[in-house]
Amino acid sequence: MRHSFQNLAIAAALGGVVAVALAAAVLPGWADPAAAAVAIDNFTFNPQNITVKAGTTVTWTNKDDIPHALAATDRSFKSKTLDTENHYAFTFTAPGTYPYFCSLHPHMTGTIVVEAAN
């Protein structure tokens, strides 16, 4: 009986993931409103500038063959060094403009603009 409840909980959790994946695949323009992604590739942030709503979690993924590290110019967030395929996530809770850079390669810059959630 105990395993049945665990299996049911796992199935329910996976169902939610599958539903989000299906919605993203089937409904053009649909995206999880509380998540955004930035790729680090070829010494650039892609996209370099994004606008999100307050409460959104932005995840950076290092696609380069060399390490990178993120730092906000206002020190509101800072990652550890990210090796290839490593991730860093930060949830933006307050509206504002958040410029950031790679602390290992300061010529790499980006900006997150956070709007009120409404």
C-alpha cells in the first residue's frame, strides 16, 4: 500500500511536467511564466537582455567549453564558477533593472529587466 501512494505521487508529479511540456509543444507562444533561460555560449549571454515579471526564476546554462561566473553589478546575485553544462538560477522578486557580467570575462554583459507581477 505504501508503494502505491509513492507511485501515485510520482505519477502526479510527472503528469504536471508532461502537461507543461505538451502545452509548450502544442500551443505556440506558450511558456512557463515563472521561468526564463539564458545560454552562455561563445563568450556571450543569449539572450543578452531579457524582460521578466517579478517572481520569475532565470536560469543560466554554460554551453561554452570554458568556465564562466555571473555577478550582478549591484551585487544582488552572484554564481559560483560554472563549468560546461552547469546551471545557475536566481529568482527576481523586485521590479528593476539588473545589469550583470561574467566575473571571469568582464566584457561579457547582460541585463535582466524585472516588471511588476500585476
